[in-house]
Amino acid sequence: MPISAVDKIWMNGELVDWPDAQVHVLTHALHYGSGVFEGIRAYKTERGPAVFRLTDHLERLQRSAKLYFMELPYTVAQLAQATKELIHENGLEHCYIRPIVYRGYGEMGLFPLEAPIDCAIAAWPWGTYLGDEGVKHGVRVKVSSIKSLDNNAITPAAKACGQYLNSQLAKIEVMKGGYEEAVMLNNAGFVTQGTGENIFMARGGQIVTPPLSTGLLEGITRDAVIHIAASLGHDVIERDFTRSDLALADEAFFTGTAAEIVPIREIDDHPIGEPGPLTQEIQRVFHEVTAGRSSAFARYLEYVDEAVKA
Ligand SMILES: Cc1ncc(COP(=O)(O)O)c(C=O)c1O
């Protein structure tokens, strides 16, 4: 999906002009994938732009960095303030936000600990990742032959740059086959997640999502959906399931910051159908939350203008 440029990018503590946010071609992360990042969204509300679970995302960034022995050069509070100032400075009402912490220029080779750590935050307006039609009517998905990352190969618990080669292979495979998104399985054959989303299914009124031990990213939208579902009286069960369980599901959907909540209408050519009542209810409440119209989940929003003025 194309990026639409705005004025400024935050880089190592300073706001720089968008075209000047450059790195050297010998940047360590460019060669070895040695970086960690986040994907966050800010939404338009009556109180100005509000970032959805900003601190939770930045804390995950810190955990991802820890798993790769990278020390964040800024605190979570500093990065949160920098994000809000960046959104304000660029005059964005809503946007996608991409903080990245990466090993920079100066060292080559696979012992990375001497390389400098650089940090940048970009934000730009970005539409829904799997398309408006997908959000309304669901997407066609296929189980990929590319397996999910194994806990003992590259940890799926971190959101690290290099691991997305795995997602890209799966996504390319299914898109070349005419599908819109891939579902990935672990080596034991259990469903883990999409290429950039977590996954839920419902059968007989019960909502299920794979447990973290399957090998998946602990999504912040996943967590929000578990809490939203509970507030609607539906406990989400975390248990293993297979591709045949998905084919027999009454409802299924992806969750993620970029995708938000996207129904799955077909899996491996088995129809699941138009978005069902549970999916629609969760989608509706999620949009109320992100628009700042839910008092029950007001804690999920961090407002930009108020923080910048303060
Ligand atoms: C592999 C993967 N799984 C799940 C997710 C969903 O996570 P979140 O809801 O925090 O965006 C993402 C997106 O960040 C992802 O890349």
C-alpha cells in the first residue's frame, strides 16, 4: 500500500523534513533485519486525534528490543510524547504510526551488539489495510504452505523487522493464488495468525483464538477484542484449533492495528459467509471505542492535543 508523505519525521530526538529521513546503505538493519518496530493508529475524535493504546504499543516495542539485546535510547514516556508532537506538528487528524528502533551504521557482521541503535517515528494517513470491502463483507483467505516462526527459531513474541520475511512469503503465495490474506499454521498444524493479524473464530456462540504458546504476536487489538467481547458477555477461549475448525466456523475474523477487525468470508475455498452477529457486534464496539464514544474503554485512548498543550 502506498505511503502518503507528510511534513516531518521524528529521528533520534529531532523532527526532520520527510525527504531528509534517510539512512546509510550500510545500515546494519538493512542487511540483517536487526530492528524492532510498532504499528499504531491514531483516530479522529471530538477531542482531536487520539492514539489507540499508545503506551501499550511502546511497551511492546521495549519488550521486542529486549529480546534482541537492544536498549531503547528513550523511555516509553519520551517516545509517547514524541509521537504526539509528531502527529500535532504534521496536522494529522488520524494516521498510522510507525516507530522503529534499529541497529544503524558503523558495524557489519552477525555480532550486532557494537552497532549504534537508532530510533525513528513516522506517521501518515493510511486507509484500512485489507480494503473497505473486506471490512464490510469479509476477505477470502487461504492457509499458506509457509509455516509460522517457531519459538526456537525467531521468536514470534517480538515484532522484529527480519521476521516479516516469513509473513511476506506467505502473503505472496496466497495473493498470487487470488486470495486476499494468508492464515499461517505452526509445525504442529495449529492455526497461529495471519501475516500481520491475529485470528479469531466462533462456533456455536463460542469465540476462540489461538493461545500465545502456538507462536504468535501478542496483538494489542487481540487483547482489546478479548476485553470488548467480555464486556458484551462473551468469554473468549484461548485454545489450539486447526484449519478444518476454521472451515467449519460460523464466523471468523482477523484483528490488527493496520487491518483493524476484518471478517473472513471464505477459508481454503470453504464459504464462511458474510460477517456474522458476533463479528459485527465486536466491530461496532471497536469503532465506538476508537472514535472516543465508549466510556467503558476510554482508557484505551491517549489524546494528542491535550498532551502537546500540557
Ligand atoms: C504477525 C502479526 N500478528 C498480529 C498482529 C496484530 O497486532 P496488533 O493488534 O498489536 O497490531 C500484527 C500486527 O502488528 C502482526 O504483525
